Amino acid sequence: MKRALLLAAVVVPLVLVLLAGLALYEAQRADLGFTPAVTTPGHRELHPLVHFDEGHFNASTAGFGGRYLPFARLLRADGYDVRRSESRFSPGSLDGVAVLVVANASGAAKPQFLGINLPVERKGDRGDPAFTEEEIAVVRGWVEQGGALLLVADHAPFGRAAAGLASAFGVTMYQGFTEVPAETSDPLVFSRANARLGEHPVLEGVDTVMTFTGQSLDGPPGATVLLALPRGAVEHVDSGGELVARPAGAAQGLAFTFGKGRVVVLGEAAMITAQVSRGVAFGMQAPPNDNQKLALGILRWLSEPR
């Protein structure tokens, strides 16, 4: 009996460790070994404040193990002062902020460990509105008076959760899963060669960008389409519990001015961070792409003095 108990005491923890290791290997998570390649930092004297929103059940955060930790590392290497906040938006809460980053906000919690979603029951729906009308008014007013917003909302359910904030800036989120039939859509390639990259300072020196599913977008009049989806792209949207293919929006990336401020909206989150899954790297560290240049171009344009 004692021998059986001793054997169980050894075997059970070992099995649990192996299962945890397998789950870690299979899961989509931040590449903790990512090292930014910034030879000439853009901000050596002044260090613009980048405020990462983490107060809206965000699936992409900048803390240790968070899926946007590699993006935050890149920004710090470029000379930005990167800070995280779990506070809601209120009058004055964005004072002194150069760029507000809102990535994959949602309407309900999804517990994570090292960026890995845990199978824990939760209340609410992740696709519920992530922001109150009051918060949306605060962010809209702040940008209008000269603030800069990077809004990132991935494939479902994140488009639905962020649709209210996007709409305040004239952006339509299609809220599903984008696909280009007859092409590999994960990754989907935007390049000078296939004429899917726009003309904008954000894209200076960028020849190839890869996205990893995501959703599609339409912008307000005058917006620059950074990442143009080809004719025939479709959006798989939930309809009564089934995914139905509908025409997709025009873009997966937009840039525009709004009042005195600037806005960039992305319909896919992995393109500006570094992640791994099943031992395979994907994101801005996965060649051949210029996604790291894109990430820096976005922040440098948003934080540019005006």
C-alpha cells in the first residue's frame, strides 16, 4: 500500500508537469526570447509616454507573459516610456499620454497564465461592449484635442467588443474571421509586389507585411488604407451559431487624422508582436516580413509632434 502511494506521489506530479508542458507547447503565447532589433532609437532625449490599456479584460497585455510584451519591448528599445494601466477611461486619465494603445479589449474576463487562456468558467461574454459610452466620449475627445490612438481588435469576439469605440472614429469593424479564398490566409501577405500596401509615412521602408487571420475594416472618408484586402476577400461571421461567409471590408489596417489627433486601427493583433505556437514563430519576428518596421512606423507617426 505504502509503495503504491509513493509511486502515485511521484507519477501524478510528473504527469501533470508533462500535460502542462504539452499545453504550453500547443498554446499561442508571447515569444519571451524575442529581442528587438533597433539600431538607431527614434527617441534618445525625449521619451513619449505610451499608455497600454489593460483595464478592459484585454487579451493582449504588455506585462510579463502578456502577448504584447514583445511589442512593449520594441517600443522601449526605441526610446518610449511604456506604462500599463488597469484603470477605466475618465476625464483627465489620459493627460500627458502621447499614444494610447488599446489591444483586444473585451467585455468579460478570460483568465490567462503566461498569455495562455485557461479553461476557467467566467461570467459575461467576451464580445460584449468593452467600453461605456462615457469612456468612448473621453477617448474621442482626447484624440480630437491632439491625442493619438492605436486601436487593435482581432478576429471574433474582439471586433464586436471594440465596435463602439471604433464607430466613434468612423471605423466599421466586420467582427468575424477574414479569409482570401484560394490563398493562404494565415499568414496573409501584403506587399509592394501584390499592391496591397498603401502609401503613408507609417509604411516607409516596409515591403512586406504578414497578418494572421484577424477581421476586416472600413474607414472614414479620407482614411489611408495601410493594408488593402483584395477583391473577393470574405468575412466569416457568426449567424445563429454557424459561420457564414460575407463580403469583407476593404482593409486590415487604417491610418487617419481626427481633429488635431491621429488614429491607427488594425484588424489583426499578432502582426505587431512576436508569438510562438507549437514551436513555430509567428508575428514580427517571423521572416520574411517587415512587421517590426511597421510597428515602429505606426508608433513614430502617432507620436510625432504636431
